[in-house]
Amino acid sequence: MPVEKKLEEPVTVTTIIEKWQWTALRNLAFMEHKSQAEIVREALEEYLKNKSYEKPIPVFEN
């Protein structure tokens, strides 16, 4: 089983997705020998890169 990268400041996020999305995620994770969390993190990172046009996104902390 592959070892995941250590996160610098991990935060737990709970979300609700469609069943077909969950099935696709589960199958992809199995085929790529990755965790579902790793695939979600990679997808989110790519999405944020595309949305921010290479600029950092401001982080608002409570």
C-alpha cells in the first residue's frame, strides 16, 4: 500500500457527493492504488490552480 505524503496542516473536511461520484472515486482509487483522500486532494489542487490563474488565494482564518 502506498504511503501518503505528510500534510503540513491537515484539516478534516466532510462533504456530501452523489453516489455515482463516490463510485467513480472509489474505483479510481482502487485502479491507481491511491487513497480516495489523495485523489480528492489532487483534484482540488488542480481546480484551485486553474481558478487562481497562478495567483495565491487569500486565506481567511477565524
